[in-house]
Amino acid sequence: MSSATASSAPTPTAPPGRARGPLHWRVRFAFLALVWGFSFLFMKVGTRSFAPFQVTLGRLVFGTAVLAVAMAVKRERLPRGARTWGHLAVAGLFLNALPFSLFAYSELTIPSTLAGICNATSPLWGMALSLVALSEDRPTRVRVAGLGLGFLGVLTVLGAWQGFHGPDARGTAMALLASLSYPVGWIYVRRTLAGAAESHLSLTGGQLLLATAQLAVVTPLFTSVPSHVGVFPLLAVAALGALGTGVAMLVQYGLVAEVGPTTAQMVTYFVPIIAAGAGVAVLGERLSWSTPVGAVIVLAGAALSQARPGHGARRARAAASTAPGQPVRSGARPPAPAPDGVRPAERPARPEPAAPASTNP
């Protein structure tokens, strides 16, 4: 059944907010997983002609352009007020400029497959930080066990029993710091922009614009004009920005609004699998046995760390994301998504912003 047909005939039992058929949202879910998974490959290819800062700047330029077009079509305006712009500048740094640059630099010395797996640790960092910074997040035995299991998976990926002589330590550290940057930005956004009156599109557009400005200042200071620009690296940067950042952000928020953050955040667990498959199939990267085994342990720990109490007293929130993308995520509040089964009248009047998807590398 086509997506158009599905959207015109939703099932009677579908909860409010799911106006489109299940095929349609699953297609967009798969799109996010693919785009954010291939983002690591795009970065690797982009660094063949461009410096990492240049890859990030190009990505932000293309991503901002996509959001600018979306804002023009919907007649949205950028946020107003110096205080809001100040918060968006910090969000743009931790959710876009810094992690994007760290991932690009990391892939100079580590495979794209390993960078994708490191990105999957973002929910683990988010859970650990939220226990300290967010008083409403209380640890449970399952979540603490997931945190420990996830970092055990990281040690497995890195080959700790061999004295960490496998992957490049500096590149791996950069990728892990990039994944840590997402939840830092997410927590900051929750504390400062949760009640913002602007739409998610307006806030995200302003955030990406400021992140682009930050890279526009930094990049000329540390890079020079490339002597040769290949076609494939240029296309990779364009796809990374237009699809992995701009379009992916728009799709992510629509997905959260339609199926709820709990379902939407599941894309996190598909991204490293796709990143690994793309790296092996397209770039010819080789994996030792510890890499896929450690990745499975990391994903299992991340899933447990996001577990919520069974009786659902709180709203389910998106994992500190999307993303490639995520995403993602990404410093702006969604259009009032509610947990599955909650009617619009029962939604809180001022919803919190969606957690930036950890899969938006």
C-alpha cells in the first residue's frame, strides 16, 4: 500500500496525532537510520579533499540552507530576543559545531565504523549526566546496570585487554567526546529553552545559523584552501549537510510528533549497524571480532539506560540524540508530541524540547 493511501485511511484504533498510516512513518524512520548511518561514510569521504573544519562548515551551510527554505515555505521567522539567541549559540556549539567537528577530525585516524559505534554511546553519557544535572531523573537499578553494561561494551570495542593498542586513541577519544557533547547540549536546552514561545523550526533554524557562523570564524584560522577538490568529496559534504542535517532534522521532528519520542528514539539503535555496514561494503573497512561484539553490548546498555518505569508516570522523552543527523537532535522543542495513547487534551501545556538524537553525528 502506498504512503498516500495509508495517510488517507488511518486505522480506527490509531491514537490521536497519528494521522498518517504506519507505512509512511516507517519509511521516514528508515530514511533517518540510513541517512544518519551513512553520515559517517560521508564524513570519511569528505576529508579526502577537505580539512575537518571545512567538512563541518560545508555541512552546516547546506543544512542551514535547507532549513531556510523550509522556514520560507512555512513563513516562519527567526527567534527574537538577545537572551534566546545567546542560548541558541550555546546549543549550536554543543549540538552542532563541536560534535560535527570532532567526528570529522576523528575519522582522519579511525574507521567510520568505529566512529558510528562511538556515537551510540551518547545515550549512556546522557543518562550519566542527567543523574547529576536533572533532579527529575532518578536512577533505577536497570538504568544503572545499562550504564555499566554500555561502557563495558566501549572497553570491548577498544580492546582493553590488549592495552588499548587497537584503534587510534586520539581519534577514538575525539569520537567519544563528540558523543558526549550531544547530551551536554540537550541538558542545556532543557534548562533554558523548554518554555520558548518560538516554533521548533524557528529555534532550529537559528541554532544552525549560529553554529554556521561559529565555524565560519574558526575555519579560516586553522585551514587553507584545498589544492584539489574531488567530485565525490564535494558530493559527500553536500549530502551530509542537506540530507544528514537539514532534511533529517525536519523528518525527525515530524516523526516525534506523529509516533511519539519513545518510538522515534529507536532509530538510535539502527544507526551504528548501518554505519558499520556502509564502512565495510563501500569503503572496504575491516572489523575485528571485538568491534561488532562491543557494539552489541553498547546498544544493549544504551537501551537499558533509557528504560522507564513500567507504569508510565512520566512522559517518555527522546534519547540524548538525532542526531546524523540525528539529530536532531536538536535544540528545539517539537510540536507538542505526547506519549502513545495520551489524548491532546491531556498533553502538558508547555512541552519540553525533544532530546537531540544521538544519531545525528
